[in-house]
Amino acid sequence: MPANFDPVSALLAWYDKNARTLPWRAPRGTVPDPYHVWLSEIMLQQTTVITVKPYFEKFLTLFPTIEALAAAPDDAVMAAWAGLGYYSRARNLLKCARLVADTYAGRFPDSEAKLLTLPGIGPYTAAAIAAIAFNRQAAPVDGNIERVLARLYHLETPLPALKPQIKQKNAALVPAHRPGDFAQAMMDLGATLCTPKRPNCLICPWQKGCAAQQAGLQETLPKRAPKKPKPERHGTVYWLENSKGEVLLHRRPDKGLLGGMLCFPSTGWDAANDSTLPQDMPTGWTPLDGEVVHVFTHFRLTLRVCAHHAPKGFRKPADHIWLHPRDFAAAALPSLMQKIWKSVLL
């Protein structure tokens, strides 16, 4: 890196002119709302900005303050979250909101250490909230920041082994003044210019100091260790209708995959939550055409759907409800279950 190159000043000057306008980002010269910062950071975990925007705006309409969110019924929050995925985030969102409302009088703690004690907040999220909401000299590292720093310093160790070195490099760069702007500037740089493919180096504020660009290797970094293929799981979903045209669903336990969500009964892919319907009604199920495929973080799932009409005198099991298809869109059905009902009805 050239001796006369100041990456912090160069990046902040670029950010002042090119910062993205995002619904959770405070306008220049105003104080960020910690509730907005926290909510956006939780939603942005494993999820893109374009996907999060409408959900964030909907949440602020429904739950304008952390107190409003803390007081909301679980079902209302899960319904508002439906389709955003990674549903443990929604459960932890409620736990965190209620803890902050009850223990901290509705005010988020302003240090990384205390933020880390809250449900659903890990090292990255704690650092991001501390920096952006409270202007603490914290060093959050997301995928964008990993990429821009791997290129700036020409770091060839593959991810994830590179992460500790990236964290160290980032911490050394974070300025005492405007640390929140600096964190957001690096995120913006990675999202808009220093992209995974075809980075726009010609107008990058770090062009003069970027070791990877000078070596012509910017598009090869960061390197990643080879991914292992996702394990495959297969199962069966049971579409049981009653005489009113309603369909049987059950609410899964709070802990575990799709915890607390309404789902169609199923077997074969999640043993702890296998339905008893095949034993209760061993015959009469009709396999429907096609399959439903869904990719989770750690495995790929293929489901076939079997349909049946509830016989006279059938009693729904505990934790099950009847729901008419016209109400599916408004219910808190996760993306996988939305795929299933659409495969049957559309």
C-alpha cells in the first residue's frame, strides 16, 4: 500500500458522495435509531437488501417501536415475518425486544459486550449495532467487508480460514471518528463497486492502494475452500381436507427447524416432527403429481405430496388446526409450506 494512501479518508470521502439510501439508515447529520439498526441487522442476516426492504417497512408500520414489538402477539410477528426465512431469527427477535423493553426500559445497551448478551445477537451484529447506532469503535465483518479487505491487502488464504485475519485488519482500520459511517461505507463499497464479479475498479476510492487490483487478481479474491455438496433429504407431506375445504396444519415446536411455524403434516425428513397421520389413516392417500424442492442452509429437501379427505368422525391431533386455503397467504406459513400449497392449488 503506498505510503501516501489513506484508506480511511478516501473511503469516507467516497461515502459522503455515494452512500446508499436505505430505509433503516439515518440521514446524514441525524442520530440513528437503535431499534431501526437492530431490526435491519437481524433481517439482513443471510438475506439480501432487496428482500429485506419491504419487510422492514412493514414491520415499522405494524410495530413502530421496540415497545410495540415487545407487546405484539407471537402469531402477529411470525405472520409478518413469514417468507423471510430463518425463522429462529423471528423468535429471537421477540425475545430480544421483550428483554430490552423489560430490562433496559426500551433502550438498547450501547456496548458490544452487553449487546452480545441479547438473544439473536452474535459478534457481527453486536459490532454493527455498536458502530452504526452508537458510534462505538467496533469492527463488524460481513461478506462485503471480507471481500473488499481481502482485495485491498491481497490476502490469499481461503475463507473461512481467512476470517480472523480479516477481523484483525478491519479492527486496525476503524477510525475513532465516524466508525459507524466507516462500517457502512465498506458495506456500500462491496455492494456497489467491489462486487464479487466484474468489480468497477476504475472509480473505486481504494484503487490506488488495492494490492489485488495492482496484481490484476481482484476477481479471484477472496478465495474459498471447496464447498461440500449439501446432503439430500426426502419426505412426504400430507394434504388432508375436511368437508368445509379446510386443510390440516400443525404448529411445530418452538425449538428446531421451522420452530413455532404452521406447517402441513409430514414424515421422513425431520424425525423429531414426523406426523402420525400415516398410522391414523394408513390407506386412501393419493400421491399428487410433481415434487417440491427446497434448499435449507445445511441440506436439500425433496418432498412429495399425498392428499386425502378426512373421514367422518376424524379428530384432529393436538397442536393442529384447520385452515382454509383462502387464508394461507395471510397465515404465518414459511416459504417451504407456501411452495407446497401453491404446488397443490395453482
